[in-house]
Amino acid sequence: VALGARSYDVLIGERLIAAAGAEIARRFPGAAAAIITDETVAAHHAGALETALGGHVACRGVIAMPAGERTKCFAELARLAEWLLEKGVERGDLVIALGGGVIGDLAGFAAAIVRRGVRMVQVPTTLLSQVDSSVGGKTGINTPQGKNLAGAFHQPSLVLADTGVLATLPDRETRAGYAEVAKYGLLGDAAFFDWLEQSHARILAKEPEALARAIEVSVGAKAAIVARDETEAGDRMLLNLGHTFGHALEAWAGFSSRLLHGEAVAIGMAEAFRYSERRSLCAAGTAARVERHLRAAGLPTCIAHIPGNSLPTVEELITLMGQDKKVQRGRLTFILARAIGEAFVTRDVDRQDLAAFMADEIKLPA
Ligand code: NAD
Ligand code: GLY
């Protein structure tokens, strides 16, 4: 990821955790490390990372946070920041985030604020975090007002995406991560989307070659966008395709396992294409092709696919969208599309028109 003096490598491969101690010691001689993970990942992979650090990197401690989206909150951030200070983590040390996007975002935010900034290494263990959240330096937590509303930009110093750890990832989580893979095709790479239509079953089955290509293309796309617009003044907003709708649904569902982040993004991307088509921005049939693909990958594409009996109201969703970080002088920002692979950023969205669209979305049958 080319960011001048703060540039860093993203290594993608099958046995990177086993090699992590030597790799980290070579790149950051003399630095000690503290490992932040969650309870589920700890049971599968923390021992291997500790062993790998072994004689190469001094370990100041390992902390396993509760698994799940609700851990991205102020209370857990406070607990974690104080733990890092108690363990004597210094500015020159490394915070290692071993886990999915929840741990990466939370540990990254703690690393950004402890002693006004400690270096960090991301060791993403979900497909979602390997293709998206571990790269680009967005860190943060959720608040009752909405998703990722407190945070900081804090780039990692290294990302080790060990594809071998995905063997233990549950299928539902793999599918949720796949939504972010499809996002890169939908926002800017029609040829990649064509390939995904042929290859999604092999990726979801974690076939090494297909998986590695999907991760490499995704990370390459993200790295290029982050290099041109690190702090989201322009192009980086494209990475939020499906997120204005999706974040509102996640907040409405209470950041619970009822709706995973990647699932919310899948619904949000389908909505973005349906809305683009309704406004004649893209050709008839485009949204149906997007939906077909997401459904084939086992992802939800409309609000009726969210399990449970309750439905949101239009007012609830539009209020939640109003908390989006991309809102400017009260105007919502959307990522819409002219075609598959041709997304663009717009504030040209009339609230009444949006409300009418959302009313139809809430009524859409499963
Ligand atoms: P997650 O971190 O909650 O991980 C999903 C579940 O899988 C958890 O229960 C976890 O314990 C488990 N798990 C993780 N790795 C495992 C493994 N190898 N084997 C078995 N179980 C494993 O969720 P996620 O989908 O990785 O990340 C979602 C979060 O990422 C959201 O909070 C989202 O906002 C954030 N995100 C951030 C960015 C960014 O740029 N910072 C980008 C996209 C998403
Ligand atoms: N996941 C959106 C971004 O990193 O900008």
C-alpha cells in the first residue's frame, strides 16, 4: 500500500502465521508485541501465533476479547487500552490484531490512541478482513447512534493474510466476506465480476488457487484506492458501495448475529443497483444480474431475507442513514452505478424519492 513513509506490505499466503516471528523480527528488530484476538479465534489460532513469535519477538501478553460485532464499543475499547498500558506496551512495540474485522478495527483504534500511537500488525483471519478491513487504516467502534462512528485512521505497518486460517472459518462467515469480494467487481472491475460469476463456488469452497486470486485482486483494488485517497475525501467513498443502506440495516438489527456486516453489505449493494436502475442510471436487468450472483453465493439481497419477524420503518432507516459519516451539510451520500464495474459517488438524491424507494424495499417479498 503506497503511502510514502507509511507504506506497507500485505503478504498473502498459506503458512504466514508459522513464519510470523521471523518475518516480524526481520522487519521490526527489537520490537516487543502484544496480541489482541477474540475468544473464538484464540481457540483456533492464537497458540500457533505465540509459538511462531517464540524466540524471535518478545510477547508482552495475549488478550482474548468476546467474539462478535458488539465488542466494537467504548467499554471494550477502554478495557483494551488500559490492558495495553498495564502490559507496558511502548510506542516502538507492535500491537498484533489476530482476528476478523471486529478485532482489527478495535485493536487498531486502541493502537491509534495508546501513547498517541503504537505500530500495529494486522493478522486477518476472516475472508472479509483479508480482502478489506485489514488494509487501509480505518479503525474504530460502533456507538448506539450507528456504525463505526468513533475511530481514527491508523495504518498498519504490515498485514499478514494467512489463507490457511480460513479452513476453520464457518461457511456463513465465508459468505459474508465474499460480499466484499463481489464489491470490488461491482464498483470498478467488470472483468473481475465476470470471473466471480464463474468462480464463486470454488472461492466459497476455499479452493486455494481461486481463493488466492480473489484475495489478491481485492487487496490490489483496495490498495490502489487507498493510495490515491487515504482519508476518504473522494474516490475511497466508492469502497462504501452498499454501505449507506447496509450500515443502517446493521444498526437497526442491533449489531447482532441476526445480520452480519457482509450480509448487510450484500443487501445494500443489491439496493444500490435497484435504486440506480429505478433512476435509469443503469440498464434494465443490471440489478437482477447482481442479485442473481449474490443469491448464488448464498447471500441475502433484500430486507425480507433478514431472519426474524420485525421490519424496519422508512423513518428508522432514513434516520440511521443520516448518521452516515459521508453526510455533508445534511445531504446523504450514495454510491450508485452506471453499470457493473462503474460505480460513482453522488449527493444528488432527493429525500422523498429515497423514502418512496425504501418503502418499496421494505415491502419487497423474499
Ligand atoms: P468478525 O471479526 O466478527 O469475525 C466473524 C466471526 O468469525 C467472529 O465470531 C470470529 O470469532 C470468527 N472467526 C474469525 N476468524 C476465524 C477463523 N479463522 N476461524 C473460525 N472463526 C473465526 O467479523 P468480520 O466479518 O471479519 O468483520 C466485520 C467487521 O469489519 C465489521 O465491524 C465491519 O464494520 C468491519 N470492517 C471494517 C473495514 C475497515 O476498513 N476497517 C472494512 C470492512 C469491514
Ligand atoms: N471498507 C471501506 C474503506 O476501507 O474505505
